[in-house]
Amino acid sequence: MQTKLIEGVPPLANDHEIVAAIEAETDPWGSGGNAMDIAIISADGRVSRAIRATGLGEYMGIIGALKKLGLRTLPTAPVAHGIRFDDAFSA
């Protein structure tokens, strides 16, 4: 799993909780599989954090962790910063 904040976009207030939750779902062995990208959308509607999961297990774990934090899935994922996101979540 890789993640980064997007420069110039304010993160969600609970960004530190998001990072802790997704890090708990990281496969320490570097699971194989396709990379899947998840966007965290800021209060102003822009992508504030990008998350790249490796493999379906890691991806599903991260999605579950975000939902447990109360984030909601958006009906369509954005294309931003040169990334076609597979999923997007907002507060």
C-alpha cells in the first residue's frame, strides 16, 4: 500500500485516523496483484489523499476500514492528478 496527501488540498479533519486505519490493512509481505487506486475527497470536493492498494485483499481491507470510519463511497470515482481512481470516499 502506498498513500500520499495531494499538495495544496486540505485533508479531512480525521486524516490521521484514515492513515492509521489503512496502514492496519497493509499486507506486510507486499501482496501480489493489480494496483487499485482509492481517492479521499476533501470537503471542497477535490482529491486530498490518494491510496494505492496492491491486490484485491488489501483493497477490500482498506475499503472496509474507510467504511468503518464513516466515510461514504461516491457513485463515481474521479480522474485526477493523472490517476483514474477505482473508488472514492468522502466524509
